[in-house]
Amino acid sequence: SKGTISILGLGAMGSAIAARLRETGYTTTVWNRTPAKTQPHVQAGANAAATIAEAVQSGDIVIAVLLDHASIHENLEPAAAELKGKVLVNVTTTTPNEARATAAWAAEHGITYLDGAIMAVPQMIGGAGSRLLYSGDENAYAIARPALETLGTAEYEGTDAGLASLKDMALLTAMYTMFTGVLQAAAMMRTVGVPAVQTAQDVTAWLNAVVPLAAPTVAVVDTGDYDPAPGQNVDFTNAAVTSLITAAREQGISAAHLEPLKRQLDELAATGRGTADWTSVIEQLTINR
Ligand code: NDP
């Protein structure tokens, strides 16, 4: 065996993680609130523990994959004494501040804490494209890294435990915004009988062509030299977005997702920044510094 790891939580994700660790040569101890879910793992060679306290005693590394922040604290706080001196890797999805709160709790109890965020679905664990982000205690990362690398590419973001979650949330924000755009396009095209899947395919081809422009387009944000615009300016973009809103409404489609952008562009234009780069809308997103 390469070592002993305890996995807390055998939902879709916890099960995939436990199976992968076992298949790559780790001895695993599994715990799940609903004990029946440990059975297939036991049949495949895992040890099952009846309580978290028992589960964490048999491994130096503990990986928690529960539902959310509340379920982590509800279940781990009673086992703080047993977790002392262990490396706790929490890959449950939480917000950055929740991750920081768990890190502070772990530090109080002598638990070496690493927070994680999983950029993969369960079927991807251990396969190509699986990517996991980590932040928190550097030593915890060094110790757990060989095991974590069996799950997917491991990226360490820094000692602030909230960083992995922050990046996770940022990437998911971009994804949801993009898919919202796909839905908006599909709603427009559906008015003339085009199936959503066909529009999604058209959008995919278009996005594949323009996504490489994302980094060069936002380069100006890092310099802050918005005016004169190195790229499309506020007035130009405002005209384009106005057309998109008008076209949606003409088809009987709401432009609710585009209107906030239009308001930001209007505000920039009204304050004399029509010739500035349109990406300066990012400055309006920052509501407190
Ligand atoms: P599932 O719904 O499949 O499993 C949830 C797990 O959490 C189960 O083991 C469940 O136990 C346990 N659980 C829920 N509430 C409690 C509680 N109050 N006390 C104890 N255990 C509890 O979810 P996933 O496995 O898919 O997700 C787990 C985590 O991984 C989540 O934070 C999710 O955001 C994250 N994740 C999931 C991805 C995915 O594609 N699935 C992708 C990236 C991250 P029980 O069996 O008893 O119900």
C-alpha cells in the first residue's frame, strides 16, 4: 500500500475519489452518513468505519467530501480530537470565507488543513481533464500531493485557504454566464424554429473562434490605460449591445441578461468615458475595496 487515507462522504464525488485512491494502491477507510453506501467499497477492499472518529484514526490523510460547509462542521467538529495532527483535505464545495473559517477552526485544533475545489465531474476523476485546485497549509499539500495527483492535475494556489474556492467560484461564474448566453441565443433562434441544440452548436463554433481573444481583450485591465481604447470603446460596444437588446425584444425575447451591461456602458458614456475601452466596465463591478 502507498499509505492509508480516510474518505468521509460517499456521494457521487466521494465514491469516485475513494475508488480512484484504492485503484492506485492506497489503503482506504470510508465513512458515510448512510452506512449502506460503504458496501460496494468494502467489497472492493476498503475498510468501513462506523463513525468519523473511527474513520480518521486509521489514516494520516483525511479527505472530506460532504455536501456543504454546514455538513462539514456538523460532522467534523465532534471529531476534532481525533483529527488533531492529521492532514485534513476538504474538497467539499464552499465559499472562500467558509474555507477560511474551516481553516481557522482546524488551526485551533492542531489539524493541518488544506482546502480543495474540484473542477471535474465524478466520471472524470483520475482521467484526462480532471483538475483540482488546493489552498491552505503548504505542508499539508506537500504530504497529500502524491495521493491528490492520482485524482487529477493538482494546482496549489497559495496559503490563504480561500484561494482554491475563489478560483473555483470565478471559473464557475464564467461558465454560468457563458451558458446563460447560449440560452439567450437559443431563445432568439427558437422564434424562427431553430432547435436549441443546433443553436448551441453554432454558438460553440463561434465561441471557439473568439475565446482566444479573451486574454488579449482584457490585457488593458491590468494596465488601467483605458482611454484611448486599445480595443472596442464604450460607444461602439454600447451601440452593439443596444442592437442585441432591440433584436431580442423584436423577437419577443427578454433582454434581462444584457440590460445590466447596457446600464454600465450608459453610465461610462454619461461620465465622459465613451472613448475608453469597454472592458473598463470591470471598474464598476468593484463595489467596495
Ligand atoms: P452527493 O449528493 O452525491 O453526495 C453528498 C454526500 O454528502 C453524501 O455522502 C451525503 O451522505 C453527504 N451528506 C450530505 N449532507 C450531510 C450531512 N448533513 N451530514 C453528513 N453527510 C452529509 O454529492 P456529490 O458527491 O456529487 O458532491 C459532494 C461535494 O463535491 C459537494 O460539495 C459538491 O459541490 C462537490 N463537487 C461535486 C461535483 C459533481 O459533479 N458531483 C463537481 C465538483 C464538486 P448520504 O449518503 O448519507 O446522503
